[in-house]
Amino acid sequence: MEIEKLTALEIREGIIRGDFSCEELVKKLYKRIKVVDKDINAYLTLCEERALEDARKVDEKVKNKKILGKLAGVPIAIKDNICTDEIKTTCASKMLEDFIPPYNASVIKKLKEEDAIIIGKTNMDEFSMGGSTENSAFKITKNPHDLERVPGGSSGGSAAAVASGIAVLSLGSDTGGSIRQPAAFCGVIGLKPTYGLVSRFGLVSFASSLDQIGPITKSVKDCALCLDVVAGYDPKDNTSSKSQETISYLEGIDAGVRGMKIVLPEELLSQDINVEIKNAIEESAKKFKELGAEVEYIPLSVFNRGLSSYYIISSAEASSNLGRYDGIRYGYRTKEFKDVYELMVKSRSEAFGEEVKRRIMFGTLVLSSSYYEDYYKKALKFRENLSREFKKVFEGYDLILSPVTLDFPSKIGEKKSNLLEMNFGDVYTSNVNLAGLPAISIPCGKSTNGLPIGIQIIGDHFSERKILRAAEAFLGGAKV
């Protein structure tokens, strides 16, 4: 049994057939984690005893011929900003270093109801702020394809765990590309669902109007299977959509793309994009044509202009959301202080990392009376215009193709001091979050030195089934 090659669907089928027990599978995975993760640093917390206990429950169900859940026996890694009952949830920050939630996030509850096995919590950029997983307070995760390079972020630990075969699938969160970019860098599949499709209850907020939980997997069908489990209305989340009926995302996934109309915005390939990535995207467009889709190039200039609005809105919301961590109500408390004011200042200064402080300060600035009209209000207006532009495109087309990233993952430490270049890496992904759209990143090739290249498929609101169909057709059912 080579666990690193198995998909979630294959594991569930293998357990049902009796090819292996769930306990045997989980033990083998932890054995692999102890060897492989010394180099990768994907995990912050492992919960081996609890995982083995849950595995024995699955085996007991098999023995007694009880109905198994959709994810029975599947080992899943969870990004460390998603609350897990009695398991640390640190957001990779000193501020929450010892925080153990007394409840499960709604997505965790749903996973456990379907007999999934929670393996551990993965590393990330602190409070999801960053694109490299270098901003963690505890460790730097490395790209499994090149240990000198970053895995992307902020869900870098989740992507690296799947790519290195130390998780079968994982959950990440995506605020401006934080699932899709590391998925592209690590050569795996990452889906950012429509805003409101998956409950955010129990997700520690970065930017509440942008954050969305989604899966990172080795196959498109695993992605659909996980979405089947975690999607759906949740009364605990007031941004959760009531309008969508419960559907199966696996159903019809093999229908192909024949007859679909797909667009590739001309501007996306005219930027300062790495030539190997540009060529791979153009070859991918040709492949979709060969599969029976209509592919057109059209101008869509608004697509390139969302990055500044994204950083204004996300930083403003971060400034508000992180105000609760003051050393009094939540989080780390400094040991020595003279008064309440010094307690708050020292606690926040000592516990927050540089990137988090930077975004809080910027967010506070754009929300101030002096700058609100010129920055925050204009960013909100742009967001409305962007959503209208996307709507116009989807009146005539089914899907949009785009690159995921401008370039390949940087060497560790290479871009950390160049904030402008680092932040510009979200240029292709942040617009999707601003408009609340679904999008998936799938591998579409490799560079001459073996680094993965990802392509992004974007759809209209709640068009995940269409996106998954296109992704499955492109990959021909293969696992990555």
C-alpha cells in the first residue's frame, strides 16, 4: 500500500473491500509523516491518538456492516485557522499559540459526520496574511518539488502536505488566492468555492467578506467529493447562502466540455508573465479546443485592476477583525505592564508578526476619516464594477481561463523584503474573491527545471459543477 499515491475515493473503496484497515492506513501515514515532514514542515500539530481512535471506529463500522460516510477512513489535514475541538488552532501566530477551541468549525463537524480522519493542523502565513508561508511564527514550510523554494501561501502547509503525500486531501482558506496559488506552486488541485457556499463558522477571520474555505486534493473527483461534504447552508453563518439546493458535485463530472464557451482575457497574457507559464496557458487553451470547447480571446481590462482594491478592503477588514486580540479578551498577554493601555500595546507588539502589524496599520489608515472616501469607499465601488463586468462576461461564456501566478515559486527569503513584488503575486487570483466567484487551480505543465505550472478556471456564482467538469476533462481523470 503506497498511501502517497491513493486518492480519497480509492481509500474509501479499499476499506470497504477489506484491502486494508483504516487503522493500518493511518498508522502508515503517520510513519510517513515522521520521515517526510522533517524536510517539508507542513504540520504544526499532529493528533495521532485521536486519529487512531477515529480509525478504529471506522473499522468497527466495516466489521458490523454499517453504512460508511462519504469520506470514510480518508486522512485529512486542516489549515490551522479552522477551529478544531480540543486541538490547537494557532493561526501560526504567537497571539494564539496556546488557543484550544472548545468547538468544531462547521466544516470539521461535517467531515467527522462522514467518517473522515483529522490528521493534524497545517502551517500557514500568520492569520493568512502572506503568499509564501514564510510569515508563520513557528516554522517555514518548503515546497516538495524544490526544498529551497516556498510552497506559496497562505495555505502553504495544506498544499505541501498533499503534494508530498503526507495527507490525502486538505482544507485551506482562500482570501485572495491562498488556496489556488499554493496549489499551483505545489502541483496539486485547489478549489476556491463561491462565497457563501461553504460555511465560515469556525474559520478565524482575516477578511470576512473575502474568506472562503475550500479543498486541496490530488484528483478533481476528490475535490468534488470533499465539496459534496462541506458545502451547504449553515444557520450559524449569516453569510451562508440559502439559495442553493443540496447537489452532488461528483454527479456528471465526466460529461466533458464539448459545447462550452471559454474565454481567455487578452490582458492576462500581456503582463510581465514568465514565458514558460504563458506558453503553458496558451497550450492549455488549445487543449480545451481539442476537447470540444469554443475558446476565444477577448479584452477584459478590469481583470487587471483589482489588486489595489483587494489590499485596501482586506486590510481594512483585518484591522477590524484583529482588534479583539488585545491581551484582555483574547490571545497572548504580555507579562509586565503598568496599565491597561500598556497591556494592550505590549501584547499586540510582542505577539503579532511584522506582516500582520503592517496590514493592521494600513487597514486602520484607510478606515480613518481622512482617507475613507479616497481609498476604502473607492475600493468598494470598484468591487461593484468588477462584479458587473464578470456578470457581463458570463452572460455569453461559461468559463474564464487565466494563469494562477506570474512566476514560479521564489527561493525562501528571496522576496520577503520585496513586499511590492510579493503582493503583486495575487494579481490573477484576488479579483475572484472580490467578486465572490468560484475558481479552481489545476496543474497544466512543468517548467524546464521541473517546477509545476497551474491554470485557473473561473466560473459564475455557484457554477462549481461546470468548473469541476472542465478540470476533470482537462486532466483526463488523472491524479496529480
